[in-house]
Amino acid sequence: MKVLVAVKRVVDYNVNIRVLGDNTGVDLNNVKMSVNPFDEIAIEEAVRLKEAGTAEEVIVVSVGASACQEQIRTALALGADRGILVETEEEVQPLAIAKVLKAIVDKEQAQIIITGKQAIDGDNSQTGQMLAALAGLSQATFASELQVGDGTATVTREVDAGLETITVKLPTIITTDLRLNEPRYASLPNIMKAKKKTIDTFTPEDLGVDVTPTVKTLKVTPPSARQAGIIVESVEELVDKLKNEAKVIS
Amino acid sequence: MSILVVAEHDNSSVKASALVAIAAAQAIGGDIEVLIAGAGCAAAGETAAKVAGVNKVLVADNDAYSHDLAENIAALIVEIGSNYSHILSATTASGKNFMPRVAALLDVAQISDISGVVSEDTFERPIYAGNAIATVQSTDSIKVLTVRGTAFDPAAADGGSATIENLDIAKDEGLSSWDKEEIAELERPELTAASIIISGGRGMQNGENFALLESVADKLGAAIGASRAAVDAGFVPNDMQVGQTGKIVAPDLYIAVGISGAIQHLAGMKDSKVIVAINKDEDAPIFQVADYGLVADLFKAVPELDALL
């Protein structure tokens, strides 16, 4: 079976975010960009399915500017077989990305589609679920364990109170949580090999998808700062402050 | 204008997160209808009808909805969804699972995790783990929104007298089935509902040492949380994680023990009313958000705290 992995190019998780002075967004100039960490987990899971003989081919897809090729190459170096870039300079919002991915899923007839549970820039947590809806497929979000069976997959999911296990029909969309696996690092030979792998490029128009956003960002502001408080000298002083000043314990 | 709030419940009552979503609906303004979907959930419907400000409660009682399977719940909501200007749920694991599916099936955007209502089509929401706040405006005919659990004061659980209507809609899409769950037995309040939380970080050194926090938590009636570092190190299970990738909390009192204060942890707790940090490293970033900081070895300070309570 084919496994499709969707990855997003995002600001690296180690970068301190700075809001632009004119409140139009965050500063992306000369900022390190990386594969969304949850999508790295998705790549790893797909490559493991191939290594286990469950998957024959791992295809990685990204939607965005031409620079997304870097993140596709990273995925190819980690073991994906080929890449697809759906290139657009427009801002693409989750519903539009899901529509683009639906077109790719139709084209490739992938049985398992894996992506991160959320991207660490917009923190939306929408794309996988929206793709499942548009394709009329099952979904298993926030996965911490995946077992692929005959025409089904059994997935353990992280929910608010603990874990739950569900069985979904294939084809299915899986979104990854942190504990699904620990992604590997790319080796130098694999990075070299990845340069020879194919990346096909389409535009949203080629796929018949209108990516015009319906949500407009009016402004982006820094969060209200929290004032640092005081350093207390002892546990006694702390308990006294909590009782008599903050009045949060009795 | 009519607003639908999809309420999370345990079959007998609606959860606190649903009361927050109802409060967000009140901030938008309009008739508020609450959907209770489940199997054997009539009693939860009755508690929802008592919530202040609710006009009508819709109860969809069917086996198809017993475990919040996203495919079935989304199909149900979409069936009735076009009657509304807004569809809301809380930003919980369940709401995050089915709401984007609802939005896509209605061919509209979702605005995730709103932290403020500016007007009926304009909302505030945190991005980049809360390091920036975006104000966004939707041009869609139906606004699908999830509501941050700490952003609004919950609607009063009493004082309302809504009508209850039973929905005879069974949507079993047959795409998924529920097998089992492993739910931690809670002797303490839930993290997202607790008024006091004590959390441990990597400084706890191992899982056994969390017993130190348990004794304090018992005296304070507090929930116990953990940083991602403590979860990743295998000290405690992931359902205890507070942070961008865990639970977002805003208790009256948050006590951070042996937690350095990584951005991703702060994103989950910095709206707490009073923050206490106990850490032996005086340069730890947690002290920059703490109201009361104590630079001390937690293995001495926590037992002392325990003895003084």
C-alpha cells in the first residue's frame, strides 16, 4: 500500500517569536525554518511502516511556497520515496490545504495518510480532520500507537482523561501525537541520496482547487505580559503570602 | 441569530468546558441552543437545560454517539448545522477531533481555540504557542469555533429553564469503532477543572518523587500536573501534561515545582491567577512569570510546605 505524509514548513521550534512592530504578523526574516515537529513524527511512522513491509511506497507532500522543497528533501532523507510540492505563494489556510491534499489522495490512492496533530505556527489542529471529512474517510487523531491490520488500523489515541483505542477502516487519516515514536536523524549518505529523489510540482489550479482564504487576519499583537512578582526567602513567608496577601489558600 | 453549542458531558452532567463554550456564545450574542449527543445522555440534557442563558437543548440519544466517534458526531452536527450562524465547542480532545470535520463538511473555515470575542465575526486566538495573539475575521456564512477553556468565565450551571427537544437522528457512518480506554482513576480534581494545581518538572528526578507533591495536593484539594520534560522522561503519564501540547489550565493557584519554565509549558499555565515557582536555579525563566518565587531545593522546600499546611 501507499502511505502519504503531509508536512508543513514552519518556524523552528527553538526560535523566539517576535511580533512585528506594525502588528501585521510575526517576524519571519532570517528565521530558521524546519519541518513541523509533529510532521517529523508522521514521516518516521510512515518510514517504519515501509521498513516493516506494510507499506510499499512513502510519498511526502507539502503545500506552500517553493522553499517547502527543503522540508520535502528532509523527509526524503529520512526515508520517504518521492515528494510532491503543491506550490503557491498565497497564504493557504487549513481548509484549502485539506482540499489540495484531497486531490493528491485521489490521485495517488494512498491507503494511509499521516500528518501532525497540529502545526506549531498556527496551532490550528484542523488539516487532518478536514481532509478526512472531504475524502469521506475515517480519522484517528492524536495517535500514540498504530497497528495496521487487514483493511483496518487499530489506533491508540491520547484523550483528555488518558488513552482510548479505536479501530478505523482503511483508507484512513492519522494525526500524530508526541508519543507515537521518536524520529530518527538523517544520515549523510541518505541526505545525498535524497537529492536524487523526484519531487513533482503542481499548482492548486492544476488540481482544480481554489485556495482563497475566508479568514482574514486583522492584526497580530504580543500577549499581555505577566509582571514578575517577588522572591520569597522561606517556605514560611511563601505560605504567609499565599494565605494573607494572595488569599488563595486558607 | 442562533448559536449551537456542542456540549461535552459524562451522561449525567455537562462538563465545565461546555459552560465556558456557552459563555463564549453569550459573548457573541443570540439564541443559544445546546446539543447533547451520546448514549443514555438524557440526564445530561436536563442539567444543560438549567444552564443560565440557554434557550433550547437538543438531545441526540443514540448508540452511534456513545464514544464521541468523530465521523458520527460530525455527521449529526452537519445535519442540523445550517440552521445556525455559529457552531461552538470547547477546545478539548473531543472538540478538536470532530469540529474541523464539521467545518469541512459545511465548506467553511474553523477558527480554533478562540480566547476572545470582538464581534460576531471577529475573534482573538493565540498562535505560536501563545507568543502572539491574532485577531481574525471570518467571511463564512457559518462560523465554526472552538473555545479555549480558560478564556471565559463559565456560564452559571443554574438559573436557566430551557426547553428540551429530542432529536431522532441516527448517523452511524460505519467508518470507525471504539474498542477500549485506559483512563487514570482520579482521586483528585481534573486538571482543567481544579482551582489549585501543583506541577512537577524534570527537577523531580523520578516518578516516585511525585509522592511529595501528592501529599501537598491532598491538603490543598489540588490536581497534580507535570511539564513535558517530566512526561518525556517517563516520570508520569501524558494525561498529566500541562503546556502547548498538553492541557491548558488557569487555576486560582499554580505551584510549579522543579519546572524551568520552557515556552511550551508557560503557554499552558500563564493565565493562572497566582503562580508560585519553587526551583533551585534562580535564573530559571519560570521566575519571570511567578508571583511568588522561592529559590530552594525542592526536596527540602516541598516537605516543609507540606508540614506548614
